[in-house]
Amino acid sequence: MRIFPVLICPVLIFPAAAGEKKAPQGHAEDDGVAITATVVSLEQVKQMFGTDFDNNYTVLDVTVAPKGGKPYAVRLDDFILRSESSLDHSGPLAAGQIAGAGAVIVERKYGNRSNVDSPRPIEGTQVHIQDDATADPAFAALKKNILIEKSTTESESGLLFFPLSKEKPKNLVLSYKSPVSRLRLTFK
């Protein structure tokens, strides 16, 4: 009886994109519009703007695609990002709110109390804008990359900055109020 050596070759299976991780993305649509949103990583934000804004924001790259060739009004107020873990929620911020030069200062003048237990009455309030500070260098880049409010018949893309930090994408839900319905996007 003869014994034949058998060569066993291990089969290596490589993942399609070894080392590359797909960014969490969500999609929803109705009869009037299709919305796609992708979570932008801190590294990508830093590459685009030269800063990660102290990790204070969740950044989404959003595409709004109107259907039917009718003019569609893209409005930032229609977006709300919610965290299902912390229950925090917010609308997106404008570029000036993230890296603007000015600040609004509110000064209140209080009067004397009539007795120790009574609250101090407000005698006056002054509001002024401090605009002597120089703009953050990222401001111009923000204005170019943030989703622009306008009426359009074409797809519009841009970034939305939400003041929700340290949130895992699997816990986020983006709500969008369209003229037809309320869309809900989860990220996978």
C-alpha cells in the first residue's frame, strides 16, 4: 500500500476593503424628497478645517434630493439630530455660530432688595455685539461646506454641525420634516 502525500493549501480570504471602515450612513425618502446622511469622522473634520472644533460637534454630510422636478426649499430648521442614549437633541448650527468672530453680550443691572427674602429686581438690560475679535480661520471653509438653505430642483449636499459631542453613530437619529412627511434616518 502506497501513501501519497497530500498538500494542503490554506485558502486566505481577504475582506473586500481590508483596513477601510465604512462611515455610518442613513437614508430615507418620501414622495417629495430623498435624504442621505453620512457621519463625518473627527479625522475628516480636522483634514477639512484644520481643527476638530474641540470635538464639540457631530458632523453629518447630508444630501437632499428633490423628486418630481418641482422646486424644493432646503431649510436647516427642518433637521433635528437626536441621541437615543443621552436623549439630547439639537438642530444644526450656522457657520457663524461655530467659528464666527463676534459675540453677543447681555448685561443686566439689578436693583436693591426690599428685604432679604425678596428677589433682586432687574432695573435694566443692555445687549451689545462684540465684533472686534478676528474670525476663526475655519470660518471661510465652514461657509463653503455647510448645507445652504435655498430653493432648488437639483440635489444639494453639504455639512451639518450639531452640538452633540461624543455620541456613537448607532445611537443617533436624524429627523427631517418634509412637506409630505417626517423622515427618520438611523445610521448603520
